[in-house]
Amino acid sequence: MNRIKFILASLALMLSTSVACAGNPAFIEVTGTATLNIVPDRITVEIGIEEYFRPVSGAGDSVKIVLSEIENQVRNTLAEAGVSEVTVFDMGNFRNRSSSERFLMAKTLSFVLTDLSRLDKIASSLPSQGISSFHISSLDNSDMESYNRQGLKAALDAAREKALFIASNEKLILSMPLEIVETGPNYYEAPRFSNVVFDSGAGMDHMRRISRRYSVKVRYLFTVGAPSGSLSYTGAYRSPADESSLIITEDRKGEYRVKMALFRLTYLDDGKGKITPDGLRFVATDAAGNPIHGVITLDGSNAKVVFTNSTWEYLPTGSMFEFERNTTDN
């Protein structure tokens, strides 16, 4: 009897394990990265000052120049350059105590600059003695949070592009993300190439860049094979309300071309897009190179165009147009 119970328990365990394995969702795991080279608009500078002995002419002796006198000279120089806030970063001189019987006090002053031209003025105006060091300790940008969001978005977009490529190559249908793990950002001091470039506008264009790398790991759900009733986007469409028109073509590489003639002589003739789970996503630019993003979805013979992210004043984000497929189009 005990043996029968053991066999039944083993079978139950095997069945539950089998069901759990069968219930695991199928996913594609990809990583996405983006590197931003950001122009700094704030630099932190540190100046080290140290007491010293000044020879007294004709006396064969020397007088000690105390730390407070040197600090006053440095602070006056900084004030003349427009630096109002100076903080004491460090104070002491353990190195000097161990190497000399005549102990000399030292201090490190720290301040922030937003104009690179002031740096040269300060360096040339500092006293020639009593300065032990002068260096840039850090670079920053006042809009770093915005850059962080844009860098993360670029990394997510890169991950999705990679997943779409894999799914297309393996004849899979990509679905929604199952898991997203952010593995960045990270700082890099050495100059690096970037796939996303931002300009801070009034930043220090000739200063070395702040290089940050953003990375994510994403798992996308997928299904095998083409979806039932696969939609064909290619064709000519016309608006039932006016003379607006939409033409969608597909080239040999599987990339879609989107052309639209809208109200007030508004034309979109360089749209490029790809099929996604959300529909046919495309991007186009105007004569000045300003981008506009949109998505086209089909409902039978009807096509709906929604502009999801627009820099065009006359086609704001959220603008929507509906078209009907031209039944006479061959």
C-alpha cells in the first residue's frame, strides 16, 4: 500500500512539473545599449593652497606666509572672475608633516564654473606661490535627468529593434515585453563613440564630453508563425471626408514607404516604416529635417493614421486621419 502511495505521489509530482514547464512563456531575450556624449554646462574646479616660506632680502632668513593670507588672495581672484560661492573641500597636510620638520598647513578650495572662459582668467590671475594644485574634478550638466530619460529610451528602442530583427528572421511574431531590467547607466571618462548625440545649447562646446552608457535587458513574448488573417498594408487609400490620400508600398528589403497628401497642401512623401505588433510604424521628415512619427492600423479595408510623436507645428502629436482602401487600385 505504501508503495502504491509513493508511485501515485511521484506521478503527481511529474505531472505538476510538466504543466509548469508547458506554462512557461516563450520569449526572446535581447540587450539594448545607447551611449550619450553630453556637452557639460558646469565644471567643478579644485585649487590646492599651501603655506610657504618667503625669503627676506638681505637678512638671510625667511618669513612664513600663513594659509589665511594665501586663501584671501585666491578668494579675491575668484571674486573678480565672478565666482561667488567657494567651499572648503579639504584641510590638513599629512604629507608635509612626514617630510619636513617645519609643518605647513594646506587647504583645498572648490567652486563651480558655468563659463569656460573664466577658467583661463582665474588660472592666469592666481598668485605664483602658495598654489599646490589646480585641476577640474568633475563635469556635469544641469539637465542630466532629461538626458538619462532619453538615454534609457534609446536603449529600449535599440533592444526592440534587435528583437524585431530576430523575430522577422526566424518567422516569429513579437508580442509585448515580459521583463525589462535596466543595467545602466554608467559613466565613462574616456572618449567613446555614441549612437545618440545631444547638444546642450549653451554648454561648453570645446570641453571634453560627459560620456554615459545606458543598457537594458528585455524579454519579449512571441508566437510562432504568421498571424491568422495577415494584413496587407500596401495599396492606395483615400479619405472619405476630403481629398486626402495615402499610398503604402513595400520595397525588396521588406521596408515600407509611406506617402500622404493631407489638408492645406501638406505632403508627407518620405515616410519609412516597419510592421510591429502595434501596426505599421513609420517616421518621416519635413524640408527642414524635423521628424514626425506615426502608426498605421488596419480595420478591414479602412486605415487609420495616428501621429504619435511630432515636431511639426501643423501636425501635432495625436493628430489622426482615416482612409478607405481604393477598391479600383490594382
